[in-house]
Amino acid sequence: MSKGVSSQDLLKVLVKVRDLRAYAVRKNLDPWAVRQGLLIALEIDTLAALRRGVPRENLVIFDMAAKENIQVYTH
């Protein structure tokens, strides 16, 4: 988990993403469309943060820290 991120909130978000994946399977949606949608959502979130004045460097630092912690959830 990245610094400052609530583990409870992160878990809630991961449950929603899992539910989205399950919905996609039930509705026979193209899994690549789901992946593309998630990437677009991240880009939109990035643009919104930049427009609110969050420095790009802060986003890069956060993303790097979050990626370092991904192994906790994938292994």
C-alpha cells in the first residue's frame, strides 16, 4: 500500500474492480474493453488531478510507490 492510502479503502476499491470483472464475464464483454476502460479511467483521473493543481511529479512518485507494492497483492 502506498503511503497515505487507507488499506480499508484500497480493499473496497479492489472489491469493486473484482465485481466489474465478474460483471464483464457475466455479460460476455470483451476483456480487452474492460482493460481499456480501466486505463482510460486512470488517464481521466490523472488529468483531473493535474487540473486541480496536483504536480505531475507527485503523481509519478505516487504511481511508482504503488507499483512497488503491487507484489503484495499479486504474489
